Amino acid sequence: MRNKLSTASGQLPTERRNLKLTLEYLGTNYHGFQRQPGLVTIQSELERVLSLLLRDEVKVIGAGRTDAGVHAAEQVVSFKT
């Protein structure tokens, strides 16, 4: 997917920004943080939703991980857009 957002001048941004998110979540219904084929994880859901919102492919990098069913407070992730 290609980013369709433009700058104030109407031009596509040439440089990506590295953004930080601080998350809190209940992990009960997830198979941990890290992306795993065929399983619903926090990372896979974040990437799916951010990609839809930003209309660009987003890959999230987590500063840490949680196991299946584990909750998190103030977990930090970053991504480029």
C-alpha cells in the first residue's frame, strides 16, 4: 500500500516519521504481543488497524513483549509513517 496522505503543499511526504505510542490493554483475548501466524496478537491487530487508518503498510516495533493473556500498562511501541 502507498501512503495517500499529503502535506500542506499537496506533495507526498518524502521522509517517514518515527512515531511512539504508549499502550495499555487487557490481553485476555490475545496470544501475546508478538505477531504469530494464524493467531490474534496485539502487534498484528495494531498493524492491521494503523494500516487502515493511515492508508499505508505499518510495521510496529515493540519495546517489550507479553505472553498470552497478559495485560499491559505503559507498553511502548514505535512505527514509521
